[in-house]
Amino acid sequence: MLKTIDIVLIALMVSAAAWTFGIKYDAENIEEQVAKVSRKIDLERETIALLDADWSLLNQPARLERLSDAFKGDLALEPVRPDQIVAQDELPAQPVLMVPNESTTLGGFADASGTVVR
């Protein structure tokens, strides 16, 4: 009888050790995943900081003025006049064709932009 109890207790100890090892292994895997995600977050933060620095350099007024002067002829850039700035409700509404004209659609339908959709 004593040998049976000993064998059961040894089996119980081995299974408890195996269960503990499994939990430890799972915890290490989760810890690795957390570390990977943390490294990715740090990399993304560094990338965002670098892009913010690039953006601030690209939007320097002196640089933009040089570029606008250099490409003024090609782009036909002119200063904005005060009468060009309007509120959204002041913009004219573009008419939408509810029934397409069959002579212009060639069997298709016109969408809001006036292009033919087939």
C-alpha cells in the first residue's frame, strides 16, 4: 500500500512540475511578445519624431518662398486675393443628372461628376 501511495505522489509531483514548466514557458513567450511590441512601438515613435522633424523642415516659410519663386512660371502661382476665400455654404452646388442623357452616355450612366459609368 505504501508503494502505491509513493507512486501516486511521485506521479503527482512530476505532473505538477510539468504543469509549472508549461506555465513558465507560456509566460516567457508572452514576455517575448510584449518586448517585441514594445520595440515596435518605440520604433514607430522614433519614426513619427523623424517625420515631424522632416515636416517642419519642409514647411519652413523661407524654403517655400524659394520654391514658389523658382516654379512661379511653371505653376502660374499668384497670391490669394481676399475675394477668393469663401465659406462652404457660399460655393455653388454642382447639378446632378438624375436621368442620364442616352445620347451622351452611350448605354452607361452618368455619376455626380458627369463622367460615364458603365
